[in-house]
Amino acid sequence: MPKDKAVGIQVSQVSKQFGSFQAVKDVDLTVETGSLVALLGPSGSGKSTLLRLIAGLEQPDSGRIFLTGRDATNESVRDRQIGFVFQHYALFKHLTVRKNIAFGLELRKHTKEKVRARVEELLELVQLTGLGDRYPSQLSGGQRQRVALARALAVQPQVLLLDEPFGALDAKVRKDLRSWLRKLHDEVHVTTVFVTHDQEEAMEVADQIVVMNHGKVEQIGSPAEIYDNPATPFVMSFIGPVNVLPNSSHIFQAGGLDTPHPEVFLRPHDIEIAIDPIPETVPARIDRIVHLGWEVQAEVRLEDGQVLVAHLPRDRYRDLQLEPEQQVFVRPKQARSFPLNYSI
Amino acid sequence: MVAFVKARRQIAGVKESKSLLPLALIGISLLYVGLIIIIPAANVAVQAFSEGLSGFIKNLGDRNLQEAIRLTLLMGVISVPLNTLFGLAAAFAIARKQFPGKSLLLSVIDLPFSISPVVAGLMIVLLYGRNGWLGPLLESNDIKIIFAWPGMALATIFVSMPFVAREVIPNLEEIGTDAEEAASTLGANGWQTFWRVTLPSIKWSMLYGVVLTTARALGEFGAVSVVSGSITGKTQTLPLFVEEAYKQYQTTLSYTAALLLGGISLVTLVLKALLEARTGRQSRIH
């Protein structure tokens, strides 16, 4: 069936198996033109395989893939008009930066002047002006990845795919580069999908996050939706820290919680700590205090022996003057169980 | 090295007299290499020039020697390109494709390493010789393989087959498929990817394999000896000529040919060292 022009990528019921390992199973996914989407999941969740299926680097066992409205399932990689960025850059080591960026343009038989002009334009875009004559081995990791990005963008792809693009970089460079990628996307506006296992990275960069687990899509939504309304226990525990408690726990009894589901999920920052007993709290004892920088982590033990991890802002911690072994009172501000959502 | 060892021993407070050990080790090594390699090799040069420079030049003009040079080069010209093409194809098949019988192919490529060259020659005789399987068929069509250059070429190809594939396979595995995949996403077809991306990445290991193939092809004695019949002036390569001339008491002529072969080895050795520096690998023994 012909697809809507506004849809950049449409994946329909796609499955892929490697030997006996089901890498991707019955995945449906729609990426709107010009948006920036993150495929997020643990290793082995099928996110990279899905990206390679979209690129045509792997062939699906079943299902169809549409790019900008046309059925690309049977198109070869080189006809798909995609740009692909690899985790380990995959630059051509024997070619200079300029030649790397020009690679796709030269295959398309553009005139020399046109290629030269376009390469300079891209060097400027990725902030590497003046480094055009270097070889990849003479660049830092962050610079190499920007060359890889420029090379992929040179041929003006309709879809840009990045496989763990910052995975091989150290923490500082990774942070710089991902905010830079966000800005670049706002300039270039090409439909972009990137793979990451880092939920913070997905939150910071993407418009939409696709959470994957065991080859299936668990949830698709904006970063806020995914965080505030996780659809499954997996999403809840993968995006941010979480306490998993039995529904019989003391902490829920004061609040009169009643849920048929045996497991209840509680974010550390959704636990309120008080020095004096206030309504709906239960007594607990501080086990340990850990300073995390802008917030403090308190490990509290309930009277039934259950240990909870709670996060509170520094100021609140100072006001309370918490210390290990101290008696406190705790209350869940918000808890969640699945599949029914509820709040206290 | 000696100074370094001395310094270390002084720091360690060991008596100076004990530093004779490294000197002794170096002395023994030099003596051994000298006796086994340098003196015999130098002797070849001395003997080749035993009738003076004019004698050497006269010997170079020997018709049978020239025929042997021509035939040796022919062996190289036939077997090196064929084995390079085969080696590349086999290396790509093994490093990049999945197919049944892959490990069998890998073992078969190694066969020429483990089979005695004489047996290799015999295999060819048994197949193409007058009493061989294909003998009658060849004879009735007037095609001569044994005791002629085609048989010698077959023997040479056989013994020099593994080198290119053996050098290129680990190189292909090491570089991985990322760059090739990147090329395909940029619009390159298989052929463009090979020429522009893969070949530049494997060229040094390939050339290293080519040098080893050439050395083996030009220097082979056993296998070629069995199939050629060693007919002077007709089916003698340089190694065969050296033996024959020596047997015929043409000592100086024999040494002249040996010196040529030695010269080829020297060139090979230098190329090998240069390529090893390029590929950053340690010297290896084949």
C-alpha cells in the first residue's frame, strides 16, 4: 500500500532471525520526516539489527520497510539513499578526511568543482575546517566521528542512521557531541534514527524514543511520556532507577494501597522522608547515606526488613540532617504497577 | 645491548667478570651463522668469479644457462599472477562468505605446505604422465605436459599456491566489514568497494604474499625436478641447472647460476623486510 509522504521511515511487521536467535520480532515503527528518534535498549535487544534492517545491511526474514513512502524492502543498500554512521567510525584509513567525505560524491560523478565546494561546506558544518588533508589516524575519536557524519551527509541522504555513534568515545566528548548532534539536526533536519543503550543520551537528544527489549518494541513515545508513563515493567526499570517492592510491603499499608499485581515500582525520588510521623507514613531506619552530587541517596530499611533507595535534593537533606541509624518516616508519593496504572 | 646488560649488572652489584656470558652468546651465534650461512654463501660468489670477471660474463652467456633463466622467469610469470588471483578469491570466500566446505577449502589450501614437493611432482606425473589417468587422452591429442613446461608450471603453481591466501585471510578478518559496509551505504557497488576500499587495506599483505610466492616459484627444485625430466637447454629451471652443471663438472658455471638464484633470494629478502616494516609484522618462518 502506498505510504504517506510525511512518513520518513515505516517498518511493518519486520522479523529477523540469526540461527536460532530471534533478533527482531514483528516490529512496527513509524518515523516522521525530519524527526530525531532513538532506538533504546540493552545489548541484544535487537536495536542495532533493526537499524541495519532499515539501512539494508541486513535482509528481513519477513515484513516490509518503507523509506519516504516507497517500498525499499528489496532495494540494495546503495539504492536506499541512506547515510549510515558506525560505532567505530569505519573511515577509509588510506584516504584523507577530504577524500573520505568526497567518497560518495565521486561515485555519483559530480564535477570536481562541485565536489570540492560540497566537501568544504561539510567540513565547516562539522567544524573541521582546515583538517581536510589529515588522515583519520591523525584525528581524535570525536573528530573521526564528525568526519563519518560529514561523509554520510555529503550525499544528502533522505534518512540518517547512526549505530551507537558515541559508544566508543569517552564521557566528556560523548556529552559534547550529543548536544552538538541535536543542534546539527535542528540545522539539517534530515530524518534521523540513532541506536543507544544509554537512556540519558536518548532523553537528551531524541524527539521520540523507541524502547526495545528481546527483539520487540516495548514502548514508543517522547522522553517525558516514556519517563512519566512507562508502559511496561521493563521500561520502568530501564529508564531511570527504580525500587521493586511486593504489594504486601509495609510502606503501602498506611496509604491504603490495594493492587492485585504482586510487584509495585517506586522511583527513588518519589519517596518522601520525614523526621516526625505525618499521615500515611511508616517508620523506617536510615541504613546508609551516599552523596551523588546534586542529590543525596538514602538507603532506608522498613520494619519488615525491606530496603528502599530514596533520592532527595541536597537542600532537603541538609534541612533533615539525616544520619545513619536514624529513625525516620517514609511515604511513597507515587507508585506504579502493571498493567494497570494508578497513583496514590 | 652489551652496554645495557653491563649497566644492569653493575646496578645489581654483580661482578663485572660475569658479563662474559652475553659476549659468549653473541660470539656463538655469529660463529654458527658464519659457518652455516655466510661462508658457504660467500664461497658461491668467490667460485662464480674464480675465472675472473670475464669468465663470469662468459658463463652468463652460456646458452643453456640463458634458457634456464628464461624458463625460471616463465614459471614465475605463470604461477605468480594465477596464485595471486586464486589467493585473493579464496581469501574473500573464506573471510567474507559462509558456505559448506569452508574449513575443507582452508585445509586444502594448506596442503602444499605439508606435502613433500617430490610427492607433489609425482602426483602430477601420475595424473598426466604416459601411464597416468589422463595420459592416453593427452597423447592422442598431441598435448605434452610431463617433461615439458606445462607440467613444470603445474608443479610450480602447486607448491606456491598457499602464500597469498594465507597472508590475506587474517588481514581481511582484521579489517572487518565496517568500511566495506560504509562504502555500500555511500552508493558503491561490489567492484567499486573492492578497488577503492578493500584492496588499499590489504595491499601490503597481498604484496607480502606475492613476494613469498615469487621466491618459492623461482626457487622450487623437488616438484619441478620430478615432472621436468631435467633436459638441459629444454626443461631446466635455474635450480635444476645448478645441480646438472655441478654434476657435469662445470663447477664455475654451476656457481654462476647459483649466484643468480642467490641474488633473487637477496632481493626477496629485502622486499620481505620492507613489507614487514610496512605491515608492522614480525618476521615469520614459512
